[in-house]
Amino acid sequence: MVENLEDLRALAGKAAGELLDKAKVRPGQLMVVGCSSSEVGGHRIGTDSNVETAAALFDGIYEQVKKRGLFLAAQCCEHLNRALIIEREAAEKFGYEQVNVVPQPKAGGSFGTTAYARFSDPVAVEHVRADCGMDIGGTLIGMHLKEVAVPVRLSMDHIGEAVLLCARTRPKFVGGVRAHYDENLL
């Protein structure tokens, strides 16, 4: 059991760092995070949204993302159809169309609300195609990853009481029996 917000921040940062190292991401790529602060606190998803918990998790993750020159997409809850909060720069770079919504703890979730407050120029978009991602508490980020997602095992499988699942993506294999593949892309 996590005892304080600084422990949560440290755990989230450690998990993000491990994922980003294992995913072999490059500067300018995109990471998606879905996070249930309710689950982290030991409650059923969507029942006990906690902005302080979400902020601690966000800060730990975002520090690792920024250090590597990546963009972060914060997935909102199902009340906003799992829209995402990203920096305007990322939306423009990747060609994502902005939608009009401002997340709140009970309509978007505390993690999305925190991202909206912490990003320098936040916008909401409906879809992204991220290179890797973290699902903290069963938030179902798969729809926001590129097509070939590969599980990434970390040294931890929980943050607080929430199950932690991570993934990276890789290019599709194409060709037939005579095809050869670049081992660096596996």
C-alpha cells in the first residue's frame, strides 16, 4: 500500500522511466496514459476521483516524458468518450483535430483534469496513435496505441492499489517466407 503522495509520484516516475527505456522511444514520439485515481486509492474505477493522487502520478510520469523530449497524451474517462488532453504542439505535429471540452474530476477524470491544468497549451482530441502507454487501473488505453501493441513487463505491476499494464508498439511485419526483418524494430 502506498502511504503518501510523494511515494505515488516516485512510483509513477519509476514506472514511466522503465517503460520508456524498454519501449526505446525517440524524442518527439507520443506516450498515452490512462489513470484511475479511484483504483489507485483502492476504490472501483470512477467512484472516488482524487485530484491530489492524480497530480502526484502525473508529475512523476510527466517528468520522465519531458526528460526524454516526448509528448504525453492524458486519456480522459468514458464520460468524455476517452478523449485525450495533449499539448497543442503535439496536436499540430500529428494532425489531430481539436475538440471542445474541458475535463473535470467527475467528467474526464482527475488525471485528464490535471494534464489540462499542467500543460502549457492544452487541447482535447478524440484519438491519438501513441508509440507506448501506461494503463493505471483498467482504463483501456488500447484504442489509442498504434496497431501492433506489445506488452511491456516492468519491475512493478501495481501503483497503489491499481493494476499497472504497459505497452509499446512496433512496426507490422509484412512480406512472406523470404522476408527478412530488422531486429532493432522488434
